Amino acid sequence: MSLAVRRGLLVLVGVLLLQSAWMVAVPPFRGSDEFDHAFRAAGVATGQWHLSEAAHDGRGQLVWVPVGLAEAASAQCASLPYTGPDNCHPVEVRDGRALVATAAGPYNPAYYWLIGTVARPFHGSSALYAMRVTTALVCALLLALGAGLLTRARAGRWTTLGLVAALMPEVIYSSVVAAPDGPEMALGLVLWGGLLAATGRDGPARSGWPLALAGAAATVLAFLRQLGPLWLAVIMVSAIAYQGLPAVREVVAQRRRVVLASVCAVFVAGCWWAVWQLIAAHVHTPADAVPQSPESHKWILAFNLPAWIPQMIGVFPYRNQPIPLYFYPLALLVICGFLVAARRVSRGTRDRRVVGGVVLASLVIPVAASVALMPAYGAIWQGRYELVFVIGILPLCGLVLDRHAFAPGEADRLTLTALACLAVVQVASVVVVMHRELGRTVSTEHSGWVHPPLVVVAALALAGFGVLSRVAWEARDG
């Protein structure tokens, strides 16, 4: 078994265990706007790709969904302060179907068709769990593929540890919620891994598969969500800057067919993205529709980096629900350690400028996007939106550290320290969320929430991170 396959399989097992803990810790429809996404998926699965009628009193557009799904989501939906009656209670019921509103109406239907089709044979909360399981499996496979590709990029100890660190609790949590955020993050890792593996510093990869897989990830990423083309461009520029133009030209010369096929596929996907934006914009709003409360339009919130950075580590289930603040320094210690070490060890080289550039981009892009979106949508930005790009920064720093043989005498101690910090954050995150939900009446009274004792969930999370730790620890010898 090759090293890339072994690491990929270990990451797959570790992620699946962590996902299992999150799957049972978060009550049905309690994930971030999960009822919106579930309604959208149920509608797309029955042919309702474009929703054209806006809600009278609620967020988004009207869609027909199974009555059982609407009833199962009603309590969690109604517990939120920003939803309207049309989101949480059927506007109309007909032939076993309920007409409700979903704020996910403008989103591209491709992902929703997949999870909605899988969930069609199920009812109520079981349908949601089918959507969650489908999303989790897709994400776990993509993250495992990304790990294998990074191994092909000549990943050593620090790159592998950077990969484990990049799989922050927010990534794992997003990968089990019935929403496209998780698959987008996982696709970002595959794109990073494929691009870095296709053009190694020692010459092009012997196989064209890394580049082909990167092209496939880029194609889906281009249309999956509204900001997909932006993240695709930023990851491409970052990877090219790291590899250098001479190495990129060499790969293009040797893999002309793969490059051409990938460019054509991404172009078609980009056209589909643009066409869908035009289609989704055609919505009829009733003349007597109840105005919805907009997001805050305070311009200071367009520079809310102190909130966005912890949101990339983990806030659950919603962006205003952080884990206890004393856990964040543990994750930030590892993150800052990678960034500072990569900058110091690469002093005087192009790597230093690349590391500085990707960090600067990760800070500037959300601010620029927030400023651009503020007039129409208010302060809607969340840190997790950027994880599709940020998920590759720590592995990239790891490649720099491996290349410059960072701290050979202190490597074991630093690795153990980093893994211990990350283990506490991973396990604490899922335990804190489940403990909170056990104290919410609307969650505990939901008949669809079947969960084991809290200690079992903690054990699942610890076992999952233990497998990921093994990936990083074994890499010290490879």
C-alpha cells in the first residue's frame, strides 16, 4: 500500500469517527439554517429547481416539501429570532406536501439534488439524517483524497501536521450539516492538494492524476456556491506563486491535454454559475409581503476580524455561539506557530513572500467582500465562508517547513504539544455543543434526536482525533 493511500485511509477513518460524534451531538435541524437547506433539497429532488415565489411572511421563497419534514423542522425553526411564520409553519398543505419558505432558494441546485434524492425514501427527521450522512460521506472522501494528494506533494512531518491542524472543529461540524459549506471546504483541500502535487519543487509529478483531480475539484467548486469562482481564483494564484512560473510552465507543457480539459470544464462550470445567478434573480414578491428585518448595516462590522478568526476555528451551531473562550488560544497557538515558523525559516526566499501573501489575502478578502455586500445584505459575513481557502494555508506552511528542515531536534516535542492542544479543542467543541443542547427544551423534546450518553460522544471524538494524530505522528519517519 502506498504512503498516499495509507494516509488517505487513516484520514478517512479519523474524520468518519469525528463526524459520528457531531452527527449525534447536534439535534435534527439544529445545524446552521439546516431547515432551509433540507427544504431546498427536498424541493430540488422533486423537480423544483428554481423557486420563483417569495414568501409572504418569512425569509426566501416558497417550496413544496413532505409534510413530515416540515413538521419535524418546525420547533427548531420557530426557536430562532430571525425566521418568519412561512419558514416554520406550512402556508398550505396538499396531498401530503406542505408549502413552506426556504432562504436557500437562490443556491445552485446540484448539491441539493444529490442529498435530496438520497433522502426521498425517508420521512421527517430520518430524511434529514439521510442528508447528513450523504454530506458527511462526500466530505470524508474528499478530505481523504486531499490528504493523499498532499502526500504526493512530498508532504513530510510538518505538512501532515498542518493538514491535521487545518481540519478544525468548524470543518468537521460543517461536514455533517445538510448544507453545501462542508463539501465546498473539502473541495478546497482537494484543489490545494492536487495543484501542489502536480508541480513539485523537484519537477512535475510522474502521473497526471493530481492535476486531473485538481481540475475536477475546480470544476465543481466553480458553481457549487456563489463565491466559488473567487476561492478558485485565489487558490490557483496561491499555488502558482508557491510553485513558481517556471515549474508551472513545465507542467503545462507536459500535461497539455489534462490542462486543456480542466480549463474547458471550469469554463463551462463558470458559465453555468453565471446563468444560475440570472435564473435565481427572477423571483416574484407579493405586494403585501411582510418586510424582513435586515442584517445590521453597521460598517464597523465589515472589519470584524476578531470575530471571523474564532469562527474559522469553531462556533456552533450558529455564528454567535462560541465554545468557551479559553479553548481558542490552544488552537491559535498551533496556527500562529505554523505561520511564524514558516516565515522565519524561509527568510530571504520566495516562500516567505508566498506565506505572507496568503495570510494577507485571508485577512483582506473577507473585509473586501463585507464592504461590497454591506449595502445590499448588511453584515452577513461569517468566518466559515473562508475555510475553503484557509484550509490549505497550514499544509502550505508545512511544505515550507519540510522543505527547509525546520527544527529537527525539537520536532517530536513540538508535534506532541500541537496534537495535545488540537485534541482538547476537538473534543471540547463537540462536548460543549451537546451539553448545551441537552439543556435546551426544544432540542430534548424533539423525538427525532436519538443520542448516546455524552461520554460516548466524547470517546468517539477522542478516537477520531487519535487516528488523525497517528497520521501526523507517523509522518515524522517519512
